[in-house]
Amino acid sequence: MANVRKDVLPNGLTILTESMSSVRSVSVGIWLRTGARQERIEDNGISHFIEHMLFKGTKNRSAEEIARAADSIGGHLDAFTGKETTNYSIKVLDEHLPRAFSILADLVKNPLFEPAHITNESRVIQEEIKMVEDTPDDLVHEIFTQTYWRGHALGRPILGTRRSVRSFDRQRLLRYFRRHYAPNNLLIAAAGHFRHSQIVDLVRQEFGDLPAGPALRSGPVPTPHPHLQVRHKKDLEQVHLCVGAPSYPQPHKNRFPAYILNSVLGGGMSSRLFQNIREKRGLAYAVFSSLSSFHDAGCLSVYAGTAGDKARQVIELVLAEFCELKAKPIGHEELQRAKDYLKGSLLLSLESSPSRMGNVARQEMYFGRYISMDEIARSVDAVTSDQVQAVAQEFLRPESLAVTILGPVNGFKLSRADLGC
């Protein structure tokens, strides 16, 4: 806890740092507290579009000069857009921190949004959308998400649609940028070898004189839509399927039993789905479960890719695992294995400065405070098999399940009565 410090500037910008004396690197990230779910339907994809545009040139640097500036200090410059956050980050040696932060700040303060660049990037992102459409395991998740969160921004694709992306012009991009890229919507996180005061001074220099923007609304709480959807796509070799159920929001007090449930169900090579569907029966190469948790909603989903004539059998096996988790508590050995898997995965994922930087940022955005590894480990260790069973009984109900199937399944029928668990 002593290594994590927080400051808030008068304009609302939050600064978080975690010092790591054992490394020579520094990772700095500028985080927006908003992502694709804050977009209006006509602006679907604009957050991701702006993320691309920020690398196309600023008032101080061309796109090539941005790349050269990062390369000249051995820096790794990156960005991503999510459902609820947007991030720009750079990793460098500690001696290059001031120059690295200058590059990063320039990106998010001074983009040009040149019309010619907008036209070019529109074509690039439309190709990116086509790439998702040509990748069936990505596409089935996209179809599932759009249907499961139907009528809500969470259900719309982060990339947008080809139609929405074609419609963006400089005026719309600038309007969205000015509203969302304001200090009170920004969080700057750093992890690595530095002094906290050094980061604060750099942030004050670049952002301290910027005025706060308008307060942004979080929007309506999404409602899950249990659905049964079969989409025939004859040119695929496999059937790709998603089976989903509600789960807890990210900050929920019962999130740790849900983490254990996910690990036992399909979180690793020893999980029930992997062992029973892949190892014992050879019905799928890829089969796993995952949790998608947002600040006010969550979803537990199972994915598998299998042969067309095995799709029904795979669904039945997934449902059988649901039934088992609801019917009886998991054994002590399996519970302990899931706990050790969770703690080990978390600790291993936090060995680098970029992962530590992202961790402190996400904790601030979702929990409003830093949560130490010791506190997380204690929370994991405190989970009981009865708590895991209670989560399964709460969410894995036939009327709450959603299924999306994509592939060569002409004539395949699935009804709510088939989802008994």
C-alpha cells in the first residue's frame, strides 16, 4: 500500500502511481473513464475512431514524427478502446520518462483531425470490421453481445458499423473529443521506477491549466436479454457457439465466488469444460468460460467451436456442467485448485510495469481505491463451496440462459425446453 499514491488536481484529473524499485522501466497511461458505452447510437464506434486518429498527427508532431519520437527512446506506444474505458500508454526506461510523457500528453491534447486522415482511417477501420466478420470466433461473440445487451450501448460493437464509421467527419469527432477528453474525465496512472512527485510535476505541467469539462452521465443500467439465436453460415468448417448467463457487476461484494465458479467451469486446462468436452470426448479444440464485468452489469459466457453434427451434444454437456454446479457444492480439492489458479494467474499477470499501471487505474475507476494483492488473496481464500453453489443457483437458470450459434447449421432447432439445468 505504501508504494501506491494518489493525487487529484483542482480540475479533477486523478493521478495514481505505484513505485517498483526492482525495475528500470516506467509505464504511463492516460485513461478515459468512458468508452464505447457512452456513445449515442449514431456515434457508434466514434471512441475507437478517435483513438486511431490521435496517432495521425498533432499540432506539434506528424504521424511519422510521433512514431520516430517513441522509437528514439525505445518506447512502446499503445492504445485500446473498451466498453467503459479508453487508454493511451507508453513504456520506456526511467531515464526517458519526461520525453515519453511529453509524447503521450501531446497525443491526447493536440490532435489535428485532418479531413484527409479521417477519410483514410475510415477505410482502415472498415477493413478492421470486415476482419472481425471473417473471424467466426470473434463474430459469434459480437453477435451474442449485440443480442444479449439489445437496446443498450453495451451491446453495440466497439468498432462501430461500416455505415457509422463512414459518417464521421471532423466536426463530429471534435465535438466528442472536447466533451470526453477533459481533465475531470481523465486518470493518469504510472508504475515503475520513479518518484511520485516526478509524475505529479509532469502532469501538472501538461494538464494543470486545462479547465474541467462537463460532468458525464453514466447512462441507463443494461438489461440482459436471454435469447436463442441460430445463424446459418454455410462457408464455415465449424459451428461456433456461446452460452451465456447473467453475473455480478465488477464492484459487487460476491464477485470472488463468481471468479471461482468461472475457474471451475472453464477457466483453465483442469476446468470441467476443458476436461469433459475436449480431453475426454475430443469434441472441441477451443472451449472455455469467461466473465465480462462492467460497473453495473455482468455476464458469464461459455464458448466452444465444434463440428456441425456435434453442436447439440456440446450444448448438452455445457448444460450438464451447469446442473452439476447447482446440484452440489464443489469438493475441497477442486475448490483449492481454483483458488490457487486464480491467485497464481493474478500475481503472474502483475509482474510488469504495464500490468501494474493498468491494475491501479482499473481499481480506481471501479472501486475508488487501491486493493492490495494481500487483500485480494484473503478474499479469494475466504470463498466457500456453498457460496459458489449459491452463485450457480442464482444465475444458471433455464429462463436466464442465452445461446448464440453460428455456422453450417441449416435446419438446427433449439428451444427454451432444451435448456433444462
